[in-house]
Amino acid sequence: MALWVFGYGSLLWNPGFPVAESVHATLPGYRRSFCMRSIHHRGTPEAPGLVLALDEEHAAACDGLALRAQPGTEEATLAYLRERELVSAAYYEARLPLTLQDGREVEAVTYIIDPDHVQYCGGLDLEEQARIIAQAIGGRGPNSEYLYNTASHLEHLGIPDAELHWLADRVRGLTDNSLA
């Protein structure tokens, strides 16, 4: 049976597993949001960054990519994703229905934010998000790099996200000003 994974953030540009098929997909009931404090990859416990998570919102829908793992790699792919995504238990793993751009419906492994977890920070205004992202650096590099890569890949894929593009422009302005 095929293993599908929903990519909405860094999985868009860094899946980390062999992908046999990549298709635009929509996940109903969730929205992409910088609502998780990153204390490992894009920040530290002393100076957390922000990473994207799927925040449940009844009327929302999140557009991203359905990534089908290369046949024969399903077990290794799940092990890799669990090590990567469940590092602090702020996400939980769910299998949720996606509608693919070509009309197919599939069930995909999806990582959702736990709103009761200490790293959850939903409701931050965009200016506060920009200030955090502009300054944070973690084990995988600057928080701004994560934002820029995600916004760029969404644009390249033709997936609009006005908040991410506003944040990318604002963070560039903040970091350019700090260099002057």
C-alpha cells in the first residue's frame, strides 16, 4: 500500500526521503501557521524560533504537496519522519484525507501541532512573528532561511500564501536594517 505524506512547510523543499510522486493537494480543516516555537532546528530553548505547523481551523484548508514515498521505502520513511518531526512531541502524527489536484483522494501521514503543548504559540501577530524569525538561529540554521525557502517553494509551486510572503518581505527588511 502506498505511503503518502503531506508537505506544507520544510517537507516541500527538503522531504528527506525518496519521493516517487509529488502532487498538489489540499487538506481541509487546517491552516499553515507559524504557531510552534522551535527550540531545536530553528531556535534554542533560550531563544526559540518559529516553525510552521498545521493549526486546526474548521473553515480553513491548507494547500501543499502530497508526497508518495518510493515503493519499498515506506518503513524507513516513517522512521525518518518520526525522528525528524516528533523530536519534542509538539506535533502528533495523524493519517488524514487529502484531495489531490488531479481529483484523487488519498490518506496521508500528516504532522499536526498539539495546541496543549508548551511550544504551541498560536495567535501571535505577524509583526511579532517577523521579529522572532529575523533573530532566531537553531541547529539547522537561521529561522529566516526556513521562512525564505518555504515562501519561495510555495511561490514556485503556484501555491499562494499571503501571510508567508508578507513575513518574508518584513523579515528581509528587518535583517537588512540590522546590517546597516
